[in-house]
Amino acid sequence: MTDEKTIEVPDEMRAQVALTNMADLVKGNLLDKPYNWGRRNSIWPMMFGLACCAIEMIATAASRYDMARFGMEVMRPSPRQSDMLIVSGTVTKKMVPQIVRLYNQMPEPKYVVAMGACASGGGPFKEGYNVVAGIDKYIPVDVYISGCPPTPQALLNGFMKLQEKIDSQSINRERWYDKEDPIEALPVPVLGPDIMDPRDYAMITKQAKA
Amino acid sequence: MYGKGIFKGMWVTLKHFVATFTDDFRMIGRKYNKAEGIEYRMSKDVKGIFSIQYPEEKMPVPEEFRFIPFLLYDTNEDGTEQIRCTSCGICAKVCPPQCIWIEQTTNPDTGRPVPEPVEFFVDIDICMNCGYCAEYCPFDAIKMDHDYEMASFDRIDAHIFNKEKLLKPAEYYAEIRPLNWEREEIIRKEKAEKKKAAEAAKAARAAAKAEAAGAE
Amino acid sequence: MTEELVVTLSALETRFPDVVKKDERKGYEGFLVDTKNLVEVATVIRDELGYDYLSSVTGVDYLEEELLEVVYHFYRSTGGKSLVLSVQVPRKKAVVPSLYDLFISADFQEREAWDLYGIKFEGHPDLRRILMWEGFEGFPMRKDYQEAFFVEDQKPFANRWPEGKVFRSEDENQFGKNVQYPKGFDKPKKWDPEEEDLLYAGLQELGKKDSGDLATDHVVVNMGPQHPSTHGVFRMAVVLDGERIVALKPVMGYLHRNHEKIGERNTYLHNIPFTDRLDYLSSMVNNHGYVLAVEKLLGKKGAVPERAEYIRVIMSELTRVSNHLWAIGFLLNDLGAFFTPSLYAIEERELILDIFEATTGARMMNNYFRFGGVARDFPPGVLEKLNSIVFERLPRKVDELDVYLTDNEVVASRTKGVGVLSPEEAIAHGVGGPVLRASGVPYDVRRADPYSIYDRFDFDVAVRYHGDCYDRYIIRIDEIRQSLRILQQALKDIPEGPVLLKNPYNIRVPEGESYGRVEAPKGELGFYIVSDGTANPYRYHVRAPSFVNLTALEKMCVGQLVADAVVVLGSIDIVLGEVDR
């Protein structure tokens, strides 16, 4: 099939039209739409609160803002059953190993939402000796929500952003469907004289010699 | 009787459940998802529970609500934009987590500072939405925004706001905070008039001095 | 000096000539005691003078004098002003006798002083780091400690203005992270983490088997830091014999965000929004405690207009109501009544938050109090709504909550007789707030040492006498009712007038020390401030009620079933932002 045609779809029609051709069908692209529709409307967050933002997260789950309208009300205390990790608050060095471990235990596909200024980049406590300047130094983050703390509606806005991201993913492009190339678990940091990321060991040794 | 307390509790739950639906029925045909409908459902009279259908309907944002700061500019009659900020640095000093960076302009000819910033940065990953910058700004040049829908996929580029991104017209401010705007405008006008009067007096004095010098 | 203190001083001076001295430094109110006589003096204070409640223990680093100081605040559990004792030790050899045997409330606070200042408490049975981890390099609260993102000793930083070139601190660090390692540290791979070993060794010691022929073993269970019932990132290491708890150690510090270190870099004004984030469920009470401490030092300059005092009381009490609603809802959550009671509680809390949002600008992080008043008056329309809620809706809803939960057999059987704390134990452990009053000690700072204008209102101090989880639940309902009484009086009497006379941004505070305390929803919240006359506090310490209340957790849990530990923790009502600071 060398003469593949491309068909222009106007922007306003994209949500309604599923375009496919034989090649895509063989590769499985046709499944993307219904598959993602199912995924985006049943994201189970992990019941895991860190700090102030966790209170706003609970307020979002309560009746007035009601996360259930997004299919997210099933908060799972176990990482094995959850799809989304909401890092809701200041991440401290003492807490990082646990968070990385929890992230490793989540099954794929998994998403991380950094809620609030602290989780995104350290927030007002950034300068502190026990504070990590953003969780994205240790685990990959999909959506950043700014605010200190974000209001429940800002959090819902972040969830919609995440749904947008899920919509754009395709089964045959995402890394976690790739059997050939299994994903390694992230290295868990160690609490030494300061927090040590195993990926930095070479640098630490080098610094001592310099 | 054992179990009476449980039944009493269940009765309260049932009442809540029914009240939630009767509230909904009562709102049929009325503007439920408009500000006044939401206002009613948040008041003391409502017995049931209600949910905001975000994003179709949104909670009304009160005037004092604050999120991320922004800078104001006035549009002059000739269409030019006049930034209110004079880069005096008070906001940078009162900022508790020190998330504001200001670069002052110097006039290349005289080497003295010019009252307008070259650059103005706010790192919103550090900002704690406390509102001090707006509260202590003597020129009403920096204010707190109402826009909270700022989720993004990236922070490295998107979360440091520069002057360009921070600037918003004064009319926008008048729209989101009408009462504050009114109050501040009166004070600003008074100040401007005083300044004008002082300048006029100074000019008059200078003229009188010149005259006196001329008479000698 | 008050009359009470003069009597105390003369009593102490006759008993201990040359040992107890009046603190002669400018603005200090306490007494200096010789290190070696500390235990002796403390015994006399407790047994003869009646100061049976050790509220706060904290360190101060006087770098210039080469001294480390430990400051103790004592109270009588019957009410009255504080008695402040300090001991001074050289910085190089900082050893102080522990008061653990006299006052168990010193337990965690001495561990904290060891952790952050490196002051060794001789005789403390379990002196480990508490907020940081075992093996961390340095004592971070010492004045000469510099963190990885260090810019300057004090804010405002010079690199922000007038030549502010924006940068991210992590880009300046060679690791791209907030880390620094001691010089010559080159064996990261061989690092032996020792923190857990010490903890478990202590637990084994506590849970030693006494007898029995059958070969059984104890099980160590770690609950947390990620656990649905720990109210945040709190961890309990529990030793179990079957299902019964034989020993328990709280492990904390997972949310230690260096509030005090940052607080000492900040100016006085900068600290107000940071206090919001201590106990994030009751921000405005935190504001209140902090501004009281600073206003004490400011003296006449910190005078508060009448209307502002009323607004402060209204806001504090509203905060208390919303906090207790939350506490009740989530205690029921811990009992297994999953989310229905807390949903109803949150619904009412949202109404209060609406008022906060309209008045202060934020739902939770209010940043509303200023030195000498409050930031702004109620906007138009808010007072009417407040009236309608306080006079009509909340009393109705509290009654409903009462009907709904108090008689419930499941609640009663899960909480009655669980986690009992006797009044003597409660005082010795230094617990405060509802936990103390549920044990039958009618101690409320609003009555015992009135601040603001609380002496004008007619309200009762809620007390219950069993000291179990059920009483700790029901006392919160009592307190909501009392708060509503205060609110109704305050809303009727609130006068017209200004709310803030002057609002300078560069405030300077006279030299001296000051301790401002308020009755926070969780207990006594104290702010200890040492000023050296500049724009930044020299020492800024928070005596957090949740932190000290946790001292009694072990006492309440041992002998209970493991499922009850969850209920006991829920009934103490902790907030991790305040426990770890």
C-alpha cells in the first residue's frame, strides 16, 4: 500500500470522526478511540495525601465538586489498583523513597499529577533543607497544576488536562504496550548524609575527589 | 432498644437523600446553573446536597479571591500602553518565598534609574498566593488574578512568568474587582490632582522667583 | 513582672540561692538555672509550686556568645501565666539533663532539640533524631548551618531587586537537586542506613516477652507513611502480640518542611502566610497566635482596634467549628463509616470556607491577620450571610450530627473505653485541647490565660470525664456549640470602626523574647519568638499542639487491638503540617 491518502479533518469534527485505513486497522489504531474513552473516564487515583493540597483534594472528592463525575471517585489506598498518583503537597527528602517505591508499584499505564506549587517545583518551602524542589526530579510527571493550594476547580481543570493527554495516546505508540522493551523500575533514592539518587552516585564520588 | 441509634442515623441519611432530589425538582425551570441559582443552593435554606457541574458551570469567584499576581497597564488616549510598575521593588521585598525578580531600567545617558522595569519575573512554582505584593504596592501596579485554570503539561518554560505574560489591561482589573477598582481610582485621582496642584504651585513659585530675579 | 511570678521568684531564690537567677537580658522574662541543678529545680517547681504542666521545650542558638540555650515553659494546670526557665550550655559541649522522668511531655520536644540543635539530653531513654533521619549530616537549626539552596542569611534577598535575573536554584546546584554532601564523602554505594535499626532495637526492648512456654513471636507492623487512616504521612511502628499492641513508636518527619529555619530567614511579616500552612485546617488560629506573640513585643505599636478584635474572634471560632466538623467526619471515616458522615461535615465546612474566601481571598491559606489588626473588613453582603449561617444553619446541622452519630451503637461500641487517658497522665504527657479536656481537666487557654477579647464572652469550657475516644469525639460537638455561642455574641456586639490602623511592610520589633499562645482547635498553640531588634526574628519556634499530643499516643494504644490504634489516632486529630512543621 504505497498510495496512502491523507484526509483532512476539520478541528471541530475530530471528536466525532474515527479515521482509519487498512494499515491502521492492522496495527490496531482503530481501537484507540473506544479504548481511550474507557480509560479517560475511569481513572482511579491513589488515596495518598501529602500536605495542605490533600485537603483540597478531599474537598474535590466531596459532594460539592464531586470527582465522581469524571469517574475518579474510586480512590484506592493500594498502588497496585490505581492509575493516577496525585502528588498533593510538599515532597520532603524523607518521603521521596516511599513515593518512588509507590510509583514503581503502580501498574501501567500510570499517570502522575503534580498538584500545587510544592509538588511542581518546591513551592514556598523550596529553600528548605528537607524539601525536594519538585517531584519531577525523581519520577516523571504528566500534568502540573499551579496554585498554593489549587482550588478544587483548578484541580478538576488539571484532571481534564490529563484526560486530554490520554486521548492523544495511541496503543501502538505508547511504551508500556511494547513487549520488546520492558520498562525498568526507577531507582529508589537512599537517605544518606543527604538524599542520594543512585543515578548520581558517579557524580557524588567525583565531587569528593575534586 | 439496641439498634435504635442506627435506625435514627439511617433516617437522617434518607432525609438528606430525598432533600437533594426535592431541591433539584424545586429548581426546575429556574436558572439553576447561573450565579443566582448557585448562590441559592449555597445558602442556609437548602437542605440537600448539591454539586457544581464543572466545567459547564463554575462557582462564582468572590471579588477578593486571589491566585497568581499580574501586572497592570493603562491604555493612554493615543493608544500607547503605560505600565504602572515603577520597579520600586517593594513587592520583591515583601514576597515571603521571594518569587519575584525585578530588573530596573537605567537611562543610558544619565545612568539613573527610570521608573519602568526592563524585566519582571514571577516563578509561579514558588508563589504562595499570599497577596502581599498586591497589598503593599503603592502604585496599584500588581494585583492578584482570578484565573485559576492553569494546568499545564510542562513547567520548565511555562511556569516562569515574564513581564509580557504578566501584563494585563487595567480594564480587566476593573472587571474582576469592581469595588476595589472604584475605591482605588478615587485615591489615585486625588493623588494625581495633588501632584498636579503641587507642580502648578512649584511652577508658579519658580515663575515668581524668576520675576523677582528679573526685577532686581 | 506579674505578682504571681514575683512570689515564685522569691520562693525559688530562697530555696536555691545562686542557682536560680532572674534573666537580666533586655526584654527577657524568665529565670536562668544552672545546668546541674535543673532537675532539682524542676522537681520543686512541679511538686511545691504547682507548675505541673510542661508546655514547651526548645533550643536557641546564640552563636555570638558561643552558647546553646534550652527554654522551658511551665504552667499550672489550673490556669495562669507561664514560668520560663532557661539553661545555657557551651556550644561545643551541649549536654543538658533530661526532664523526661518528671514530665513525659519533654519526650518528643527534647528529641527535636537534639535533632535540630544537637543538644544532648542526658537520661533521655530514646534520644534519636525525630524529624530528620538518622545519619543526616549536621544540625540544621544551628545558625551556622547552610542549606543547599542557601542564598543569604536573611530576606529580602539582594539578588531579587534591582538587578533581578531570574534563575532556578536547582540549576545553580551541581547535582541539579536540593542536595549537598559533606567534604570527602565518596562511598555512596557502601552507605549503611542505620535509622531503622535503632527504631526496631528500641521496639524489641519495649515489647520483650515476659513469660510463656509456647514459642510465639511478636510481629512488627509499620502503618504508614502511606496509609489511608494516618491522616497524612504519619507512620506508626507497632509491635503486635496476636492482635494486641504491646509497643508503639510514632515515626514522623515525612512532612518536615523546615518551617522554623525558613521562619528565621523571613522577616516578621513574611511569616504570617507561612503560619497558614502549619495546621492547614485551621489557618486563621495560627495567624492569631503568631500576631499575638509579635504584638506582645511591639507593645503600644501593636494595639488592635476594637472591630479587628471582634473579627479576629469571629474568624478564630469559625475556624474551630470547621476544624471540628472535619475532625468528627474523619474520625467516623476511620471507624469505617466510609465518607457519609464526612461528606455531611464537609458540606457545612464548605459554607464556612465560602465566607473565608469572600473575606480573606482564599479558602484555606487565608493570610488575613496583620500586626495591629486584620487585612480588610468584611466585604458587603458577607456579614449577612455569616449571620444566617451562624444563627440558623449551623446550630441545626450540629444537632443533626448529634442525632445522627452520638447514639449510634456502632460508634459507641468502637469508641467507649478505648484509648483511655487519665487526667494525671494527660497532664504529664502535656496534651492539650479536646484531648486534655476529654480526660476531665478543664483547661482552656481562652479561660486559663485569656487573650484577645475572650474574657468578654459568656461560654463554658467543655469537659468530659472518661478520657476515652467516645469522649474525645463528643467533646468536639460540645465545643462547636460553645463556639457558636461565642460567635453569636460577637456578631451581635461587633462595633463599627477601622480594622487596621497602620500597615507598614518593613516592621522592626524591639529586642526581647515573647511567647504567644492561643487555644487552637487541637490544643495549645504557642509561638516562641526571640527578637534582636532587626526586621527578622532571631529565633522562631512553634509549639505545635498535634506534635505534643502525639506523646500520649503510645500510652493510649498499648493494650488495645491494632484496629483501635486507628481510632485513637483519629480521636487525637492530628495534622501533619503541624506535627512535622
